[in-house]
Amino acid sequence: MSNRYSDLWKKQSWKKHQQNLFRLQKRVYKAVRARDLRKARSLQKLILKSRSAQLLAVRQVSQLNQGKKTAGVDGIKSLSYKQRWELADELLGSSTKWKHNRLREIPIPKKNGKTRILKVPTIADRAWQCLIKYALEPAHEATFSADSYGFRPGRCTQDVQKRLFLHLKSDANGITKRVIELDIKKCFDRISHPSIMERLIAPASIKLGIFRCLKAGVNPDFPEQGTPQGGVVSPLLANIALNGIEEIHTSLRYADDIVIILKPKDNAEKVLTKIKAFLELICK
């Protein structure tokens, strides 16, 4: 019996599944660009129902992700082939009514001697988050700033390095410019839930699922803040909340790190005041 599940899993045309998913995601992207949000939400629902998306989500979190062997509160570190099929069926039946488990807290030592708390969902919850991400990401990629690079498909640190070089090279009068580097302190812990929810481009079912996901990792002292570090969808949610900060002034952003580029006549204090006001709106 176990061999049957194994053979069936290994015989899947993963390339075909990826093509099926990409076609739907491309349609979501185009719908948002055309400002047809009703059509975009309808297509997002199709992604949740897509067998290709469900299988790819399970494969991603159980086989491909770097932290695939990290257990959640249920203690499960890996899935058998049979369990992978069962999880895909579970996503098919309840992707819009998903009940998120508590998160396992893992202390991670930092170089400065402090400790960062990594909040890890179960494998099943990570699969659900991955499926939701498949639906959310193309909608928000259609709205994201071109100056945002972190945790985005097809973008990497080398891209932002190249853009920074182009801004500061000699024939762009780089020698006359100043640079301010900002790191948004405890970004994942401070982002307010309302600021995320009001920015989401998604049908009500996905919004409800994201709300439950956020509440599963709350700090009791700050029940309306934070996206759980360790969640598959958390970096995307942070990008959704921070999107637009790049438009305040010429800048490049990689996740919660921002480089602001100032020309000689630019007033640094005015720029920083505007950025502070933006952050106060999303980090309540």
C-alpha cells in the first residue's frame, strides 16, 4: 500500500502542475493590473481549489523548503507519501475554513547576545500558508514597488546591489549623494494586524484564514501586532504592509532594511519624518 502512494507521488508531473498554477497566477496579476479586483478574487478562489496548487504546496513544505524537518507543536518532523496525499486532500476540503494550530516557539541566539523567537507552524499549517501565498502573491506583485527586493519572486540581493551601484556611480554624480541606511526595528513583531488586513487583496475566505494565522502567533502583551517569523506567508505579509514606503523618497528596500539616497539639496530630517509617520501607521 505504501509503495502505491510513493509511486503515485513520484510519477506526478510537477512541471505540469507548476505550469497550471502559473497560468492562474498570471491571470490574477493581469486582473489586478487592470483594476478588476472582482475578477482577481474569483481567480484566487480557483487557485485554492486547484489540485496542482494543493499538491505543489504540500511538496514545497515537506520536500523543498530549508526548514522542512522542523516540527511544529504537534511534533511531526516529516510526512510519509501517504500523509502527503492526505494533507493535499485536507487542503482540498477545507482550504477556506482552515483552523490554524498554535505555533512552536524556538529561541534563536543572535550575534549581539540577544535572542530572537522563531515561531514555527505545523507542517500542515505551513502547507496551508503556502497555498494561500500562491493566491496572494500574484495579486500583490501587481502593486508592489519596483524598488522593493526582499522575499519577492525573481529578485535577489544582487539585484539591489546593482541598483545601488547605478545610483552611486560617478556618471550619476554619486560622489555628491548621501546614503542613509535604516533597519526597521522588530519589523515582524511590530506590524499591526489591521494594517495588514486592510491592505490585503483577497476574497473574504482568505482574509479570515490570514486573520486566524496572525492570531495564532500573537504576543499576549501586543494582541494586535506581529507576523510570526517562521511562517511561509509572513514575509509576504510584511511586504504588503511596508509597500509604499519606497515612494516617500528615492530608496531601495530589502525586507525591513531600507537604503535612502539623498542628493545635495535633499533635507534628511524631512525625509526621515515622513518615513517615521508611515511606520507609525503600520506599527501601531
